Amino acid sequence: MLRILAARSEVLVERAAALAAGPVVVATAAVRAGLLLIAQRTRPPALAGRWELPGGRVEPGESEPDAVVRECREELATQVRVTGRLGTDLPIDAGVLRVHTAELASGAPEPQALEHAAVRWAGPDELAEVDWVDADRAVVADLVALLRSG
Ligand code: DCP
């Protein structure tokens, strides 16, 4: 009985922590041939023109990898396969940002900027110079290491 109560309270503590952190936004670090896919935002005005890892809010009941795949389909008209996580949780105004690593699925179409001003593939030496949105800049060192490890 005590064990059940302890397990329940652990679940409640986890839920409370998740609520306190707010909604989860996923970002996609898609890698191909040593290059990273980056995307230029169009909105809101404060972020327009700055570059990000494509992604968006996780919907209720949706897993984070499923959200990554959906956002890449909706925003880039391509199909990705999630391969792992990168870095720690990043606090953003909207809640918390979690970066997932990915690769294009075999035969997937070239990503298109359906909701961005532009998308492009960037090499490890370029990443420090990119005009990143603040949260994404925090993982630049991890992104460079990711590209160099492959
Ligand atoms: N964000 C970020 N870095 C990313 C992706 C998103 O800092 N790589 C931030 C920008 C926004 C918030 O997360 O403040 C939500 O991102 P989007 O607007 O791209 O996500 P959605 O389109 O899903 O959300 P909404 O439709 O609610 O704007």
C-alpha cells in the first residue's frame, strides 16, 4: 500500500513539474551528410528573420517524436526519422524547448520552406555565425559536436 502511494505521489510530482514548465515545444536537428537543416522564421515580429531548428508545440496526447515528424511534414513537406535527443530542456516564453535529432527518411523529398522565409543546410563552421533565436543558440556547441561526430 505504501509503495502504491509513493508511486502515485511520484507521478503527481512529475505532472506538477510538467505543468510548471508549461507546454513542450520540439525542435528538429535534422542532419544529412554532415550538414544541419536550419530554417528562418517569419513570425512573430521579434523572431522574424532569425534562424531556428524547425519544430513547434507538442499536441495533447502526442509523443515528442511524433510531433517532430508532424511539424516537419507540415512546415517542410518532408519526412524525418527521429534518432535521439540533444542537450537539456531549454526554457522559452512558450514553455520548454526540447531538441530531437533526426535524419530524412529514405526517399524523403527535399525540405521546402512552406512556413519559413527560407530553409538551408549549414555546415559546422557556419553555425556560430547564424542569427539564431535565443533558445536555439544555447545548443550551438552541441550541434557542432553532432555534425562533427557523424
Ligand atoms: N521556438 C524556439 N525555437 C525553435 C522552435 C520554436 O524558440 N527551434 C519557440 C518560438 C515560439 C514557440 O517556440 O515562441 C512556438 O514555436 P512555433 O510558433 O514555431 O510553434 P507552433 O507553430 O506549433 O506554435 P503556435 O502555432 O502556437 O505559434
